[in-house]
Amino acid sequence: MRLDNLTFKGGIHVKDQKEFTKDKSVEKAIEPSIVKIPLHQHVGAPCKALVKKGDTVKVGQKIGDSEATLTVPVHSSISGEVIGIEKLYTPDGYKVDCVVIESDGLNEVDESVKPKGKLESLTGEEILAISREAGIAGLGGAAFPLHSKFTTSLEAGIDTIILNGSECEPYLTSDHRVMLESPEKVIYGLEVMMKYFGLNSGYIAVEDNKNDAIASLKESLKGNDSIHVASLITKFPQGESYRLVDAVIGRKVPQGGRTKDVKSFVTNVCTSAALAEAILDGKPLYERVVTVTGNGLKEPKNLMVKIGTSIGDLIAQCGGFKGTPGKIIAGGPMTGFTQFTLDTPITKGVTGIIVLTEEEAAPVKTSPCIKCGKCVEACPAYLLPLTISAYSLKDMYDEAESYNALACIECGSCSYICPAKRPLTESIAHAKREITAQRKKS
């Protein structure tokens, strides 16, 4: 089976902006004096607080949970006192309950944080329970509960696991640095997944603009013939799971389906490393690597960040703004969310913070569609973005749905490539929300 120069049909080549941080080792972020930990930072049901104002907490202590199936608990990232529970905005624009904790500076670790035993002695049920109790959600940005994905994929009888190390968004290098600096954790996490699913092999897929990460993984895998490193052609949105499955094993996920429908399981390399830490060290997911970067920063960095730390604290650690910032984005520039305050806390799904200059963020003039077809060529979901967008802009959502608007993955490729700078992705995303709302009413 061929494992190099792999790709998918469609997509775009975005200007690479990774040079700011790709060669910078992960630094530990400065210990925050206050964290604001959202009780809903994952796909599924929000957690209920297990603590109240005045309680003292330790690092790794569970502070929120839910009885729902699709959820994961949240844990304290510092030791100190709970000073309140407030409704605050998260980076994706939702307002949720947050546990506000003031640090005591001791960083005392909770007694529950301890190794979970050797992999060979763990059962599938124990792996599932460890994943859930550690609060692991997908660290590629989607934040889907890992244990729920395990369960549904096991029921589907998957036969292939692919770790996603493509990191196709420009600017972001958090996955890159984890593969370089902690390849053994990435590999161990994959071995845990292989045991859970009863599989004898797995893949780690990495774009070819990270050849040092590919080399690092291959070096760590010497003598291990069960795990294969697949080299992908650098292209956006290579990291989207459907495109990844197509590129690596040639299977196409049906419209409206999931990767499990083609018997494949995909998760992020940092998620795999977090699973390794949960078993080896008993460490819950209370911190993650975040790339803080862009021309609008004095000193871009890759930082190991406590969940609940404010965006402002991270920017300060990077020397502050270089001039007046034009836009601050949580996540990648193609699929991330523009921020309106520096007080927003980092969540499990935040891969990066990007600061653009005023010049970079300046609005562009939109002109009429010239029917060039570039958006059609670029669309990785094989849609007609110009047509769906046109219907959306006229509030004709039934017609937009007839052109499969709901199949749009909102990758931004069409808007990026459009010479007329039409708001294609934004208008299609709006149509999807309206179609979904109409379905709920009927």
C-alpha cells in the first residue's frame, strides 16, 4: 500500500504561515492567578458544577460532570479556591457557566491523579472508563468526547485507525510540536486505541510540510511494524476527517455519514497523547498545547496552557501586541472564531490564538459572481458553493437544501479561492442553520 504523496480531490493551497512557531519548542505558560473553566467545552451535554463558591480544589480534581451519555467531565487546572460560578463567553461565542478559581500558588495535585496500570492488563471497558473520567475530547478543534466515539465506532466494527497529524490550517503548529517532542506518547495512545478495537495496525497521517515530525515518528517506530506513517501532500482541508480517510485508505464517507460508516476511526495526534497521559500518569485533560502566533504579536510561541487561562494572559506572555491588532482568532484562520475580548478562557478545543495586523484584517471589497467555477473545483465536498450561496442570500433555504447545503463542511476553501471575494462560506453556514431550525419546527 502506498504511503506517500497521498491526497484527496479538491481543496486549496493556502499560504503557509507556520514559520513563526514551527521551530519553537513548547514552553510552559506562566501559571495563571485566576482560571475560568467552562462547564461546557465539548460536543454534547454541559456539565453541572460539583463544587461551589468557597470550596478548595486541587489540580486534576473533577469539578463538573453530567449523567448524559454524550459529555465529558471537566477538571481543575490549578489548586486554589472557587470564588464563583459565572456565565461567560467561550471562544466559539457561546455563553456558558464557568467555575472561577483563584490560585493558591501551590499547584497541589489531587489524589486521584495516579497511573492506571499497564496497557497489557487493561480491558476495553477500563480503557473506555479512563478516557471518560479523564475528560478527553478531540483536541483537533471539534472537541467530540473520545469515549463516545470509541463506543459508536466499536459497534460499527471499524477496521482502521488513523491519527490525524496533518494540521492543515496555516499558522498552527501545536500538533507539529507534540509529534516532534512527544512522539512516544502519540504512539502509545494509538496502541491503546488498537487494543480497545482489537486491531493489529494503525496509521499516523502527517502532511509533508512537517518532514521533521515524520522522521521523528519513524525513528520512534523502529522495530514496530504495526504502525505506519503516511505522508500527505500539503493541502487544505487535508485534516478534515472525511478527506483524511479518502486520502489514506481511499474510502469515501457517504453524505451525512460518519467515518465509522466506512469502518474507520480518526482522531487527532494530541488526543492520542492525552490518552497516553491519562493511562501512564493518570492525568486528566486540564492543559493543552496552544500556538500563539501572528504578525500582530511581538514573540509568537507554542505554549502548554492550563484550561481556563485567559487569551490576554497568553498574549502578555508573548510580549504583547506589535502595534494595534486588527483581529484575534481562536483556532485557525480558515475555521476559527474571531474574538471580541481578551478575557475569553482557553478551552479543550482551542488549538491556537492568532493575532492579525490591521492591514491583514482589513475588509475586502465584494463584487458580483463571475461564474468562474473556482469554488466548485476547490470544494472538497463536491458541492456547488456559488449556487447554494445565491439561494441563501435570497432566503431561499429549501432550494439551498436541494443542492445539499447541509453537506458543506464550512472549511472556507470556496471563500478563500473566490476572486470576487463573495461571502460563500458565511452564507452557506447561515443556510445550514436556517434549514436545521426549520427541521426542528416541523
